[in-house]
Amino acid sequence: MSDKREQEFVQLLEEHSGIIYKVTRIYAKNQADEQDLRQEVVYQAWRSYPRFKGNSKFSTWLYRVALNTALTHIKKENKEYEGFDNDWQVAPDGDERALLMAHIRTLNDAEKLVIMLHLDGYANDEIALISGISKNHVAVRLHRIKEKLSQAIKNDENEN
């Protein structure tokens, strides 16, 4: 990779580092796993960047790389996502964002992908492109995921 292309990659990666953070935060089982996964995503993006032709937005491309890397990482490590290690912080009372993230982590991988992209402001057609499912299926999944998360949060409120 030329120096100019390398500098371009580093700049784009810095501008879109939030994508990597979000993907690794959602798919990692604990903080140590998150750091390992973040390094693997950056490495895979670096390896794949010479093939990036600019046919899509860099952020869309980076999401695909990050998600594919996360899913491969999960399979490779043969990890179960039914329970998470204790080193993730539990949401303090009133911290709605942390509570939402805790519930998102309990979703299956496909649901995590769709809701994460939605919360990041991607339109259904972009989510469809990244995830490989139809635009209509994205809308249906989003509706079901929102219902599932709402119910989980209501259950938490009723327990307290």
C-alpha cells in the first residue's frame, strides 16, 4: 500500500473509530475480549483496505468488515453468548443507555447487527446492504427487536 493510501486509511479509520467501538462493545463477551476483537477488526480492515473501491461509503464498508470479523471471532473462539462475564459494568439506576446496551447484548447476533445499525442512524436500505437481508425484512426485524427490548426493560422496571 502506498504511503498516501496508508495515510488515507489511517485518517478514515480515526474518523470512523466509533463503528469499531460499537461493534466490539456489542459482540465481545468481556472487556479483554473487546480489546482483542478491536485489534482483530483493525487488522482485518487494514488487510482488506486495498480491495476497497469506494463503491459504498467507507462507514458501510467498515461496518461489514467489523461485523464479519466479530462473527468469525465468535465462531473461532467457540463462545457462547448466553451469559456475559462479570467485568462488564452493570447499569446503575437511571442509566438508560447502559441498561439498553445490556439488553442489546442479550440479543442474537443478527438482532444485534440490525438494532446497532438502526441506533447508529442507518436507513433500512443501508442496513439491508450491510446485513445481506431485504429492506422489508429489516423493517420487520426492527419492529420485533424494539418490542423485545421494550418488554425486557418493562420487566426490569417491574422487578424494581
